[in-house]
Amino acid sequence: MKRLTGILLLTLSILTIKANAQNAELSLKDCLSYALANNQKLASTKLNEESGRYKTDEIRAQALPQINANASFTDNVIKQQMVLPGEIIGKPGSVMAVEAGTTYNANAGVELNQQLFNQQVFTGLKAAKKSEDYYRLSTAMSEEEVLQSVSKLYYAVLVAQQKIDVVDANIKRVEQLVKTTTAQYQNGLAKKVDLDRIKVNLTNLNTQRVELTNTITLQTNQLKYAMGMPIEQTIALPKLDLKTIESQSAATLALDQFNINNRTEYKLLDKQSELLQLQKKANISEYYPTVSLFANYSYNGMSNEFDLYKSGGSANWFDMSSVGLKVRIPIFDGFARRSKVNQTNVSIKQLDKSKEYTKLSLNMAYENSKIQLKNSINTIASQKENVALAEEVYKSSQNNYNLGLADLTDLLAAEVSLTEAQNNYSQALLNYKIAEIELIKSNGNLRTLLN
């Protein structure tokens, strides 16, 4: 009941997101929740998890009673001949041939087999349960990959939108400059070449805006694809909150300590190690004897006439039943079992080396992400100062140009420097968010993005 309630709540949440996607702005949490429910690759991984449960059921079935029914009908077209000694009929030293059996035979029966002791089956059942855990971890890792991918694409779109805002502000400034210079040219106070240069600059800005718009469309499509959302569906994302990101970057100095056991990749290797140990036990268990119970019951009919199933016919029907224990003791198999055990030992050693390598790799990724994050924080601060300085230079150049104290080249150069500083600042914010996501991943805490 609780599971059904959870599914209903998740379904209602997803339907709400779909209904509001075209009207409301989707937060990062909205996009991540939608992706976990709709990403196609993730859905395929979850099917592997479901398949693992059925595999456990299959192996469990080997420990349950196996019951089968059978029936047969035989027409002995040419009967087998049996040679008997002549003494039976008073002719010592001679032999005689006698037909064996009847022309028609029928049989119907049921048989049961039950494993009483089979260490290989019992070990396989333990391995199957561990495999379920492995598939669950595989699903968790796929979910983390989706969370990471969607988060990066989400912030990439937000930063691209921020860059368009910057270009729009620059276009507005240059359009005002075009108006001012046009008036000056009409009054003989400016050269036509200066007016043309400003118009060229305005055209370049408009072209840049078109390119950014196309970039946003492409990145938004990538985001929707990663979310598992139809590409034709329209979504709206909020504007980049610069103050929030700045405050976050200033507060991201208390970093969590690295814990390898939080990483799903390492958990998967641990689970693989457990599975290999069980595989080794399963191979060793082939040395053990097996004990099984069997029982059967059958009903047999025999007749020389085709009247086995006729009431009052000449057929004779007899039943039979047996119950017993079967013990199988392995003695020698040409060292095949020993070879299997040795192969598994090699696989265990290989996995141990892989765990050591992965531990070093994940630790390196954590240290690198810390360095990258700190660099991004410093870059944000320096680029913010650079933007403020570029704005002052532009205002001063514009004022001097209006007063005739500076030429157009200085003003255009200041405008280019301001645009570059603003774009560098926006890129620094994106680099920070990507570095932050990498650090969260390296700590094994990507699911905190859903909070």
C-alpha cells in the first residue's frame, strides 16, 4: 500500500511538471525529478534490475520440488525376440525364440524430485540475491549520471541566457550611440566613417545574439533529451541568479572530507567482489556430494489388441510406485573443477587491482575538483572586479567621446572590453557550477541536488 501511494505521488508530481512546463519556470529540482522518471537509458537500466529479480526466482526454483507428468503409447510393430533354453519345454541342449511383451503398451505417470543437499544450488541462490543488490547499485549509478548530465546542461542554458542579456544591454548602448552619432553627423560634428563603424559594431552584436539564441535552442534540446522530455515540448527556465551563485561560491570553503565508501562506483566493485567470492564457493561446492529425493507413480496398460482404452477389453492395467534417495559423489573430472576455482582466483586478484586503481582515480578526481572549485571561486571574484572596471572605463570613454576629448576608436575598444569582461564573468559562473557539481559527485552526494 505504501509503495502504491509513493508511485501515485510520483506520478502526480510528474504530471504536474508536464502541465506546468509551458507556463511555469522549471527549477533544477523539477528537471532532475522529471529526468529520473522519464530518461530512457535509465528506464532500460531499471529493467535490468527487474530481470535480476526474476533470475533470483529462477535459481530459487531449483531448490523447490520438481514435479513432472508423462504419458506414452507404443505400438511394437516388430516385437523383440528373447532366446530361452530348451530345458523349459523338455528339450535339453536346444534354444527357442519367444516374442517379448505385447503389441500395444500405454503408460501414464507422475514423478517428483527434490534437492535435499546441493551446495552449488544454495550458493547460487545467495549469489542471485547479491546480484539483485548489484543491479540496484547499477541503477543508482545510472541515476547519478543522469543527475550530473541534466545539472550541467541546465546551468549551461542559464548561462547562455545570461549572455543574451549581456548582448541585449550592449545592443541598447550601441543603438543609443548610433542615434547620437547620426545626429552629430547630420550637424557636421561627426564623420560618416565613424557612423558606419558603429553600425558595423551593432550588426556584429545582432549577429552574436542570433548565434546565442541558436545555441540556447540546441542546449535546451539537449537538456530535454537528457530529461526524457519530448523535444517539441516548450519549457521555460528562470534567469540566472547571480547574487545567489556569488554567495554560494563565497560559502563553499567548508568542503566535506572524501569518503570512498560514498561512491557508487566503489560500491559496485565491492559487490562484484562479493559475487566473485560466491562464484568461487559455487565452484568448490562441485566437489561436494549431492543428495536428492525422488518419487514416482505410473499406470501401465498392455494388450495385443487395439483396445487399451475400451471398457471390457483384453488389456491388462497395472500400477507401480517407488520412492528413494539418490546420492551423487564426484570422484574425478580431469581437474576441471580445480581449473574453475583457479580462474575465479585470478578474477578476484584482477578485481582487487581494479579497486586499488579506482580508489586512486576517485581520490584524484576529488582533489582536482576541490582545486577547480577554488580556482572558479577566485575567478568569479576577479572577473566581477574586471566587469566593474570595464564599466567605469566605458562610461569614461563615452563621456570623453561626447565631449570630443576621445575618438571613436577608444569608445569602441572600451565597449569590446566591457562585452568580453561580461562574457568572461558569465563563463566563470558556469565553470563554478560545473566544478561544484563535480565536487558533489566526487563526494558521492549527487542526490542532494534533489533537495
